[in-house]
Amino acid sequence: MRNRLVVAIVGVVALVLAVHDIPISNYLEGVERDRLATRLERDAFIIAGRAEESLEDGVAASDTGIAAMVDRYAVEEQLRVVIVDDAGEGVAGSEPGTIGQDFGNRDEIAEALTSGNPNTGERFSNTLGEDLYFVTVPVLSGDDVVGAVRISAPERVVSDRVANRQRGLLGVALISLAIAAAVAWLLARSITRPLRRLEATTAELAGGDLTARADIDDGPAEIRSLAGSVNSMASRLGQLVARQREFAGTASHQLRTPLTALRLRLEQLQREPDGGGADRGEVVDAAIAETDRLRRMIEGLLLLSRAEDTAVGPTTVDLAAIVRDRAEYWRALADEQRVTIDSTTPAVASVLAVPGAVEQIIDNLVDNALEVSPAGTQLIIGVTAVAPRIELHVVDQGPGLSEAEREHAFDRFWRGEQAEPGGSGLGLAIVRQLAEAGGGSAELRAAPSGGIDAVVSFVPA
Ligand SMILES: Nc1ncnc2c1ncn2[C@@H]1O[C@H](COP(=O)(O)OP(=O)(O)O)[C@@H](O)[C@H]1O
Ligand SMILES: [Mg+2]
């Protein structure tokens, strides 16, 4: 990603430079040619002015200072100077053999001699075998043309000068590109470095180290917020794993007790197949009771782990209808205990709950209540709206629990001192878990009647 970002930024800068510099380069070429033309024309006029006197007198060039002047001038660069008289015959020049040579057949010289006007241009020189750039000016004495001066240079001298300027321009462009690349690299690094670190943290997390945390003060706001999310995900995972571990630990510990009891009974039967002193039937019954307890614990654990799986979201259910149905179901058993079950519900009470949760909740609460209800007492199952929630109440007239016990009652495997043998201690834990899975909550309160008022509050649908 870093490299791609750098390439993109440098590419854009290069494009901008190209769009900007190509017209400038063309413009520079024009300017450079104009400048050279102007300079050569000026020089030619100066030389023409100096040569005027000699030419009008017809004095041989070599006798005057013209030759020396021309030599001095042409030392510079690769300029060639030719001075001709009014007949087009060379009188002085920077090249040997100029004197006496006939230049009248050169277009530019003929033109200057006949029209008396300066001219500038390019042509192929047969003598030199290359393109020639030239400036020709007439030498005037009053109105008479007494000769002409031509300064010429190979075309490549001109293009070299232009290329020089263009190289300068290119140099500036390259420096701009280098700066752009450096800035892009720094920018890209400021983005990718925190991303890399974040990636390293997630790799550590994926590798199983749930204590790994990302730096939330590093990089741009979006990455910091991503780091924050990764961290909260990591802590949540850590908590979940710790809870699962603790759960598995307690569960296996708790399962060991009924298993040990079961083994003791079986060993007793093995030692004394006829039951020994004790009644053989009693030993077998006790063993069966232990297997029942084991079964209930395992069922409870399965239920708890299923309730923790929030893949199934809450749906709308009618709490009132379910209460009426379950009250009917429990009434037969309650009758045997001479306990009356009364349910008070509105016609409909729509709440959010995980499918099957409300039935489980009521069954667990009524099971607990019946366990402690003395004969001749009443058990009330009620549904009331307590804004913004809808509450389920299961009220018994049993012995109740102290405040500390009411809080502990929801702990997994916690059982009261007076609890009948055979329970798993998981019932209320399941109730709370199922209530919370639907967005609700569960608690035990002291009922005015002295017993327990088990309350589960639901989110209305
Ligand atoms: N209505 C109640 N009245 C008195 N004690 C209760 C009541 N409900 C629950 N308890 C106490 O809370 C403990 C935990 O209940 P629960 O989680 O359902 O497990 P279990 O019923 O298997 O013992 C019970 O053992 C009991 O001591
Ligand atoms: Mg119970």
C-alpha cells in the first residue's frame, strides 16, 4: 500500500509538471532563438559600423584593424564572420581563405547587398555540410550599400543553447519530483506504520495472546478508532475465554461429587451384593438418585451453553399466554403438595425473548417455589407492566432467603443450606442467562408474605 501511494502521488506530480513544462519548454526555445538573433544582429551592425570606413575607401581589409576585430569576435563560440564588399567579394573573415572569395552567390548576402535590408534565417550550407543559422546586415555609407556582414553559426550551436535551457527546466522538474516522492513516502509511512503495528497486534491476538493490545494514540483518527475497536474486541474475547475456562473448571468439579457418590454406592454393592447390613434396595435407589442428579446437571450445563449462544436472537412472544399454559401444567403437581397456584395476567403481554426461554424461566422458578412451599400455601404467578418493562413474578410463601443468599442464588452451582438433595444449583443461573439473552434481567426479592418474590423483567415488544 505504501508503495502504491507513493507511485500515485509521484505520478500526479509528474503529470502536472509535464502539462506545465512542455509548453514552457517550447516557449523557451522561441525565446532563446530570438535572443540569439537579436544579439547576432546587434553584433553584425557593430561590425558593419566599424567596417564602413574601410569599405567605402576600398582599402584592403588586411591593412586595417578589421581582421583583428573579426578574429577577436569569432574566438567566442563557433561563430563565423564574413565581411564582403559591394561586389560580394570577401574582404575579411574569421575563416582562412575568406579574402578574395566570392560570396555574391549566397542568397542572404545578395539580398543584403541589393535590398540594403538585414535578414536572418537558416539554410543548409554546402560548404560546411550542415544546417547554418545566419544574420546578414548591409554595410551602409549614407544611402549606398558598400558591403555586407554575415555572422553565422551551425544550427547545432543554437539547438545546444536551447537544449541547455531545457535541461535546466528538466533539472527543476526532477528536483520537484524528488521532493514529491520524499513527501509522499513520509505521508504514506505515517499512514502505513500504525496500520502495520495494528496488523501485528491482530496477528498476536489471532495467535492466541489475548493480552495483546493496539496503541490507540498512533496514526490518523480512523486508525486510532480501529485500534480502539480491536482492543475492545480483544478484552471481550479475553473475558469470554476466562468465563468459559472458569465455567468448565467449576462444572467438572461439581460433576465429580455425584460421580464419586455413585462410585461409592456401586463399590458397596460389589463388596456386599446382598446389601450387607443396609437394605440393598436403598443402596440401588441412592445410586439411581445420583445418576439423576448427574443427568440434571448435564442438562443444565447444556442449556446454559446454549443460552450463551446468542446466534438465535430474541423474538416477540406472548408472556401472558405462556404463564397461563405453564400454570396449568404445574397445577397437578402442586395439588399433590396441597399448594394452590394462582395466575394473574393481562389478556396479552408481548415481550422480547429467545425462543423457548420464557417456558424455561417459569419452569425453573415454579420448581424452586414448590420445593420450599409448605402444604396449604399459595403460589402466585403474575404478569404486570412496570414501565418501561413488563415483569413476571413468581411469589411463594416459603421460608425465603437472606439478602446475601438471594444474590448468591444466581451463582452457578450455588445451593441453599436447606435445599433438598438432588438439585444442580444451575436453575437460577439459567433463568438469569435466558432473561439477559432477551435484553431483560432477573432477581430475587423478599416477598411481603415472607417467602421469595422471583422477578424477571422483559423488554416489551
Ligand atoms: N423460592 C425460593 N425460596 C427459597 N430458596 C430458594 C428459592 N429459589 C431458589 N432458592 C435457593 O436458591 C438455590 C439455587 O436455586 P437453583 O439455582 O434453582 O438451583 P437448585 O434449584 O438446583 O438448587 C436453591 O438451592 C435454594 O436454596
Ligand atoms: Mg432450581
